[in-house]
Amino acid sequence: MAWIRVVEEQAADEELRAVCEKVKGSRGKMANIMAVHSLRPRAMEAHMDLYMAIMFGRSGLSREEREVVAVVVSAANRCDYCIAHHAEALHHYWKDSDRLQALIDDPHSAQLPARAQALVDYALKLSHRPTEMNESDVEALRGHGLADEDVLTVNLVASYFNFVNRIALGLGVAATPEETSGYTY
């Protein structure tokens, strides 16, 4: 599951047990990316709160659009764990495995609507060349009808997945088919 010790729920102290219950209550079950935080329950809780706010909070971006950004950033970082999880989530919306694979392999070949392609372009530039970001990148998103709140959401989703990809890659967090399915979308 990971390269560091993970406290199993049955061995958890009261604090960790309470946080695990909160996490499972939010998503239906415990993902390995959350379980790897077991040595730092407060960090696990803060991570889940951030994830829920960014991915499920009110926004002018749809859940589908947020999942597109999640998959593209994770694919750019070659994070198999996050690709597996968020490809599963995006498949819930697209129900098209070929298109999903195209998005993972080459985001410009997935036949995205112009707005979604603008989100992808912003997320990829932020992921690969963050020092090159400038106001014109934000203006490009505004040109596709995004309000500043939505631009912030795109930035947060892309930044969050760059962060989480590094947790998964840096700690060897692995996914199994059972672990990647069965979440509430």
C-alpha cells in the first residue's frame, strides 16, 4: 500500500479512529491516499477537508470539468494512483473508455469542448511551467466564460493534484481495483 507504516483502523487510537470515520462518512470508504496519513490524523482530516472543498464545493465548474483537470494533471505527473482514481470518477460522467484513454495519453486528442480544453491547457502549463504563468493565462479562461471564482477553482484543482501526486509518488501509495471503485460521485 505504501513505503511507510500505515496504522490499520483496528489498531487506531481514538483520534485516528474519529478522523477515519469522518473520512469514510465523506467518501463512503477510506482511500489509500488518506490512509497513508494515519501517522498524522490532523493532516488526514485537513487533507480530506481540502479535497471536499475543491472537488465537491459549489463552483461554476462542473464535477466533470474538475475531474478532467484531475486526470490531466495526474497523467502529466505519471501518477498511476491518481490516474486510476480520477479516471474512474471521470468515467462515471463520460462512460467512454476510449475517450478517457485519449485524455490520459494526449489531452489534445480527446475532442474536448473549447472550455474544457482551456482548463486543460491552463492546468498543464501550471503543472509543467509554473514560472511562465502570467495574466494572459487567466484572461484565456475568462474568454471561455469563467468568473474569477472559477479561475481560482481551476488553479486549486490543478495545484491540489500536483500536491497529491507527489504524496502518492513519494510514498509509494498504490491503488487496487477494489480501492478505486465504489465512491460517491
